[in-house]
Amino acid sequence: MIELKRIDFFRRSVDAISSFIPEGNFRFSDKGVYFRSTDPSQVVLVDYFIDKKLFDKYEIEPNFIGVDLVELNKMLQRAMITDKLFIDISDAELKLKFESEMKRTFRLPLIDVSVEEAKVPAINYDTKIEIMASFLKELLKDALLFGSSVVLKVEGGRFFIEARGSQGALDSEALKTASVSSKSNVTSKFSLGFFQNIIKEADNEKKVVIYLKNDSPMKIEYNIGESKITFYLAHMIL
């Protein structure tokens, strides 16, 4: 049995994951809960971990279960802010119980997700960018005016976002809003829609950390509550 009094971060995390991955495997270990998988198009890899210390109760045998993440997300969205969450696993189903002024139990059948666990890319990144989530979201909204892709550039320790389209172009620079640590200049192109979905659950007043390297996937990290979620987004041809 697992008990969680603060359900919001887990609900938001599953929402972020299910935006890309319809079904996948959760691994329950003596350290916590792991999830790692790629989306069906192999464009995004999600790497997520919840330390068992974040749960109010964590008494569960090591387990490996496959679930429909879209349906799990629908169930978690029904939780009220005052609810405690209780999670239990049997051979055939995942049981979610919400309890506060009411007690409600949802049962989700387990499924066989026969895919190998994705491997995290072994990349020595040249550039690290830390930027407030609210500013990054606004910059990407600007880029959306001009197309479906966005170019990220780091030159001389400065961070730029560019977009081009038939209706015009965007050239923007994060002046005092970004902290840049870079060994070399980087120019990379990515899907704008995927990028926006990746950071949608980032708290506006907290930082998103971006790692870049030419001709390599972008690595994006941020915290949801006290748990950390990491995405790898495949680059596009410039």
C-alpha cells in the first residue's frame, strides 16, 4: 500500500507523461517509483522518479506494472485538492482510492506493455541554460506565431530563440531571465509543439533547465513539487 497526502504533484506528473505516452510501465522498487519510456513516434523520452521519502506511506513489494496512462490520468484528474491518495496493486489491477469528505475507489486493469525500457542518451552536453518557466513559455508562444518549429541558439554566453515562417519571423533573446553556462556556441532546431507540451506542467515561478549540444537531443529538467521529471527531445535538421 502507498499513501500520498499531497496528490497534486503526482497528478500533474502523470498528466505531463500521458501527453506523450499512452501506455507504459511503472517500476516500484525499494527506493521509489520509476517511469522511463519513449513516445510512439520516438521523438520524446521521459525519465521520471519519485523518491519513496515523498510518500506518507510506502509499503510495497518490488513490482513492475503496465498501465494505460491516458485512463490513469483521467482518474487522477477526478481527485479533489483535499483528497488523500491510496495506491494498491494486485495481479490484475491498480487500485486508486481517494479519501477526504468522500471515499471513492477507481480500478484500472493492468496491461502488458511489451517494450524494452528506454535507455537514457549518454551525451556530454556543451551548454546548460536555466530560465524561469514563465519567461520560456512566453517566448515559445511568440514563436508559435510563425511556425511549428523553433531554433535555440547560444552564442557568446547569450541565449536566443528564433522562429521563421511565411507570415514573418521572430528573433528573441533572454536577457536577464536566463543563466547560461556554455563551452561552445550551439544552434539546434526542435518541434515547437512538443517543446510546449514538455514544459506545460513546469511551475511558472520555478526554473527549467535546458541542456544543448549541436546535432543532439535537447535535455529538459524541472521539478513538479519535490519530484524531478526529465525529457529528451529529438532535434530536427536545420
